[in-house]
Amino acid sequence: MKNSEEITAFSQSEKIKSGIIWLSQLLEQAAGLPPGEKQGAEKIIRSLADMVCHEIRIAMGVAPDTAWDAAARHMDLAVVMIRSGVGPDAVPHLTQALSRVTGVGHRAMSTLKERDLI
């Protein structure tokens, strides 16, 4: 990848990692809410999940890496579970997506270090 793609990959990975971590935490917290509050939380969770998926799709286009594809597949599975009402069961898929995204960021950072750019 070019330097600009490596920088973008690293930047996107950090943003996406944050979103996945927030999403996992929200899912765990929402599980303990009363029914009325739970509905509102689930709407926010679905919105955040959609945003994370969108960011992964952007990353796939601007900083190609096969790990984005794997992360997108896991996020898609997590979104299906969230929309089906079994959000807490989506956490393992979020963890797998997080692992793939972390790998992208690590590779990009290592390359940038090798090139003395950071």
C-alpha cells in the first residue's frame, strides 16, 4: 500500500475499534435495562452498528486489506443478531471483528514505522 493508504488504514482502524468497543459495552448495558428504556437503547445500538459497518465499507475502498472483508462479515452477523433481538449474543462476532480491525491497524502502524513516518 502507498503511504497515504497505510495512514488511512491506521486511522480507520482506530475509529472502527472505538466503535466496536462502544457497541459491545452498550449491548452489555442494555441487557440490564427495564423494557421501556431498553427499546431506546436498542435504537441507538442499531444506529451505532450501522455506522461501524459503514466505516468498514469506507475503509475497504480507501485502504484495501483482506482483513476488512472478514471484519465486515463478522459485523454483518452481529447486526443481524442485534436486529433480531439477541444483541448480547452478538458480542463474540464483535470480538472477532475487533480482532481483524486491530490486525489492520497493527500492520499499517508497523509499515509506517518501517518507513520512518511515525
